[in-house]
Amino acid sequence: MREDRSKKDKIEILLLKVKIKIGKFMKTKFGRYLWQFVSSALILLVAGGIGVFAAFAQTEGSPTAYAKDYFEYFMTHSWSLMYAETDLEDSKYINETTFQEMMKNIVPSRGSDQYEFIDRGSDDVYHVIDVVYQETGSDVKQTMTLYMKKQEEKELLILNQWKVCLTDQIIQNCTINVPADMSVIFDGVSLADCTYTDNLETGIRTYTLDKVLPGKHKIELSGAGTKSVYETFYWEGSRSSYTVQATDLPLDDTVSNTCSDQAIDMVIGMYTGVLTNGGCDAVKNFLTTEEEKAAIDELYAKLLSQVNREDGTTLITMSFDSYDTAIIDYVYGRSFGIKFTFGTTFTAKEARTQMSGVRDSYDATAQGEAVVRFECREGQWVPVRMEMDCFDYSKPPESVEE
């Protein structure tokens, strides 16, 4: 214990001697000058640091700085970062997906090499900044008006934070009118579970969107086995309405190709059946109702009588040398036909004559056609009937030699 006390006393005595020596030094002329120099430097350093930080805070924490970031995200298609700079909260039709689609509708495809930020000052709610820009290569000026709102939280407890205020611009109860059998995707979001009402007389379905952003919107329209059609429109205020312009939609390539293949198989199947007496069961398998299959039986009997005429004229063989298909009589969402045209080389026998019962065979070429009709049932296109007659296989007139 005494040893520890002795060490402590020695340290205190040493510190006291150092303090006395420093005090004597500071009383000298050189010591006074040195202290004045160091203290002045410290004061300048602190004051300068405060000034630099104040300037930094004024610049980096300003609404213009946030507006510049927002516009940069817009031009670089950084939609997630851009959406994060707004004060929006996710809802059904206001979210990052719909926001991104809206921005895609208006962002210059070639970017912008001329733009300026115009500070219009503050009111009690917003700090308003106009971004005036031109698409590269264009003389047309466009303006993006940003309503900046100061946030309560701050960076480093000092810098102001700003958001682009879009919440106050939300519009409500806007409607889209569309044929009831069309599917609609609004700014990338399906309206399948959106509130709607149907007009049974007109066949028009009216979707009501509770909350959306004003501006340019895009919808994608599609139907049973169709290609998509896109339309854009502007909504500026609550209770805005848009009626789609498309009354029908083109068939999807997959549907037209599949149905064309079915039509080819059905027509070839009918000719194969009557020429081989093999029946038409293979063709009836394409159909769904007994009534439709009975109609195929009747068509088969008709073709059989045309291939084997009462006068003895008979089609013996044929080949499909070339063929083509085309969609005809298309009614969106209801029906269309596949017209099958073909070129054939055939062999047939002549009719009987009164002079002789011997019938000569002949070879020739001809053109033929048939139509297979399709209907849309529960969203699927199915064949329902065939329209065809046997092609004309009459013996061509003999050429007269000079």
C-alpha cells in the first residue's frame, strides 16, 4: 500500500513540475507569441470549417439538389431511384410498376442535352422548381414542374431532405370503358380484379380505378387468342374517363397457325377418306358436338357422290402439289374461317358413252378450295364446320393440232 502511494506521489510531483515550467514559458515573450498564433489558427480553422459545412449544407440540402437528382434518374431510366424520391405510398394502381410505365411514356427516347432548372420559390407548402428540357435533336421545349416538399427527418441531423410531392396530385374514381370480352392491363397492372359494371345492351364494361396519378397512361388490350393492342391517353383530374378505340383485335400468330394446320388436316382428311372409302372419323375427331359431327357425315356423303358420279365419271387419285391458307370473315371474339386453296394433279375416268362401256383414264391439273369455320368457345378457338365441294376434275378439252 505504501509503495503504491509513493508512486502516485511521484507522478503528481512530476506533473506539477511540468505545469510550473509551462506556466513560466508562457510568461516569456516567445511563449506569448506562440500561444496567440496557435489560438488564432484554431479559431480560423473552426470558423472556416463551419463556413464550408454551411455552404455544403446550403447546396446539398437544397430543393434544387434533389430536383437535379430526380431529373437525372428520369433521364437514365433509374425508375426505382426516381420513385424513392417521391412521397408516394404503394397502392393498387399507384406503385413502382405503374410509376415506371408512366415515366416510360414521357421520357425522351434520345435523351436531352439541353435543360435548365428554374427555381420559382416557395409558398406555405411547396418549393416549386421547373425543369425545362429539350429532347436531343429537337427544338421543342418541355417542362417538368416539381413540387418539392421538405421532410421532417434530416441527414446528419443538419441537412434538409426533400421529396417530390405527388401525393397531393392523386386523382380518384377514373374509368375505362372497354368491350367486356377484352382483357386490360393498365400501366403494367391487370384490371382483372378491378371494380367494374357491365352494360348488357352495349357489351361495354366500365372499370373504376379508385386512385391513380394524373398524366399519360398506357393500356394493353388483348382477347382470346389475339395479339395485344396498345393505346395511350391523358387523365388530368378526378372522374376522368377513357373509352378504348379498338373494336377488334388481330388474331395471335399462334392461333392462326394452329387453326390453319387443323384446316389443312381436315380438308386433306376428307379427300383421303372419299378416295379410299376410309370414312371421315379422323375429321370428326376435330369437332366437339354430335350435331357438328353429323354435319361432317353429310358432307362426306356429298363428296363421295361427287367423286363417283352416276354417269361413271370417277376421280381415282389426286395429289396436293401446292396449297395456301388465309383467314376470312374474322369477327373479333366470335368466329372466322380458314380458306384452304390448293393445286392438284389428278387421275380420273371418263363418263360412260352409249357407244361403249369402256372408260378411258386421263391425267390433268386443277385448282380447288375449301373453308373450315372456327368459333371461340370459352376462350378457345375450335373448328365447327366445313364448306367444300369436290374440285372440278372434268377432262380438259383436247387441243386441236394444225
